[in-house]
Amino acid sequence: MAFQGLLRARVRTLLTILGILIGVAAVVVVTALGRGARDSVAKQIQSFGSNFIIVFPQSSQASGARGGQGSGLRLTEDDGRALRRDSTSVAAVAPALRARSQVIGGGKNASTNVVGSTLDFFRVRDWPITRGGAWTENDERTKSRVCVIGTTLSERLFGAGDPVGRDVRIGRHTYRILGILQTKGQAPFGGDQDDTLLMPIGSMRSRVMRTPPGFAGVLMVSASSADTTDRAAQQIDSILRERHHTPAGREPDFSIHTQKEFQAMQESVYGLLTVLLVIVAAVSLIVGGIGVMNVMLVSVTERTREIGLRMAIGAQPREVERQFLLEAIVLATLGGLAGALVGTGVIFILSEFFEVPMSPNAASYVASIGSSTLCGIVFGFFPARRAARLDPIEALRQE
């Protein structure tokens, strides 16, 4: 009977279903987008390295004025060696210098990130070499002109060719390519991690980026395990404070950040964004629910004589109420099912053709269809109640 009642006004029913459909599809797509974004960010943060900790230099606040992050010049390679030697929770330390430079190779020119570091860089960043190999400790001592490049830079300079053994030029110096780094992808804060060139830090300091002897732009640290990351950060703080003669309670000339901090910050940002988008989708669902209520009120008005006739031959008010409430539930549930199908199609299109990170799950579908059914109950109750309270005699008089 509920289906028959809805089929009497097919166009009006379809338009109402469309309103519910849009709200449910929005909930499904937004939920999948939020989950996909969080999963993508988690992978990007994990790509930093194994149990990653980074130490930045910064100006200490001595006279009321403070420089920006990286403006201090206090971190050194000796600091890194001290951390590796004195900390029980640190597995590896890689000092690093970074600069943006023009690289020429294969008859092409590209601007890329040039990084100078030590062999521990590959361990700290958990970044293996897929083709060729790394430099040696002797290359570090002699400041050899050798390098390892990322896959993006390799494609930009040499296309599909093998760059191992070929030369690139930075400024007036030529460097031999020893290997190709494994693909990492995008960084959590933007930028292509594979658009990079890595060389020994001594070679970087003497030919690309002039700095004081032993200066390290940052110290990249790998804790011995995920469980010891916090303890490693505390030990790093204690060791560097002692080396830099910074007493407890005074702001140091360095800052320590862990993977957990990056992940917590990204989670909070994406969590807030997801909540806002779900609120927008919920508003769409409420608008669709109001459409259901309007349609059911019109249906009650049009079928007043039918309601009076049913009551006159013995139908109880609760039976009339149940009939119209069931019509509203069927209407909203059909809209929810259609919205889930449309949302699935949108997710497929966005993920396959536009490479948007999407991660749908069964819970979002159950919640969306369940919310549409609940919407039918909530917004269908008033019209059903109104139909049940009609006076049979007055209803039969309606033309």
C-alpha cells in the first residue's frame, strides 16, 4: 500500500527521492574523502623515515627578540655524533644541508632540491636505493663529487634512460650519479620528495652551499623503536642542552619534532575539515527530509476522502498513522539507497580518473542509509499523525 501510494504521484516522488539522494551521496563521498585523506597523510608522514625525529636550529630568546626557525647556527655534525654516542634510544643521526639549485644533465636543465648528508641519511629516512648504489665513507672524507638522485629528477633530466654512471652539473662542478632512490611520493606539507639530489655533506658544503665548518642545517634522527621515540626526544633535549650550555627552564637554541607531532597536527586539521563537510552534508539531508514532510502533507490533503472512507469501514487511527509513516520511510530509504549508489559512482570517478585519495567503508554506507531512514521517521511522523487525527465524517465531506 505504501508503494502504491507513492506511485500515484511518480514525478513528485522522484523529486523527493532526489533530495534525499543528494544528502546521502554527499555523506558517503565526504566520509570516503576524509578517510582517504587521513590514510594518505599517514603514509606520507611514515615516508619521513623510521621512528623519525628532526631537530631544527633556532635563535634562543636572549634579549626579547627572536629569529625565525632555522636562523640559529648552533647545530653541528659534532652534535649529531654526540647524540649517536650518548643516547641509548637513538639508532642513527644524519646531519643535513638543503638548498634549491639548478641541475644540468642529459641535455636538460631542472631546478631541484639538493641535499647534503651522510650515509645514515638512507637509514634515518628509510629510503633505499633501487638502482645503483650509495657513496662510501671514503667519498665523505674526500668530499667526492658523487650523488644519488630521486626518480622525478631522473625522469626530468634523462627521461626513461638509465642515469646511473652519467654526470650532472651544479654550477661549475660535475657530479657522477651513483644510484636512484626508491619512489617516496608527496610530502605531507606539499612538494615532491622524489625531486631531489643527494650528495655527501662535505661536498655540498664546499661546492654548493658555503657554511661554517661542521654546520648542520638540521639533524635527522631515527629512534631505536617506535616505543622509544619519546624517550629519544627527551635524551636529545638533555644532550643538546648540555652541549649548548642551556640550563633547564631556559628556551634552547633548537627545537625537536617527532612523527607523532606531525601526525597529530594533520589529524586535527583533517578531522575538523571532515566534521565541517559532514555538517554540510547533514544540512542537505535535512533539506531532503523537509521535502519528504511536504510531500506527505500534500498526500494527506489529497487523500483526505480516502482516509475518511478507511476509518468509516473500521480502520483505526494507529493503522492510518502507520500507513503514512511507512510511506515516508519507504520514500526516504529509497532515496538513501539511490544516494549510496550515486556516492559509490562519484568515489570511483574521483579515485580512478582524478586520483583523489578516497577510502570508502561499510560503516559509512550503513550510517548514511540508516540516517535517511531515520529522516523518514522524523519528518514523516507529523503528516502521519495529522492523517490519523482526521475526523471520518469531516474527511468524507471533502471533494
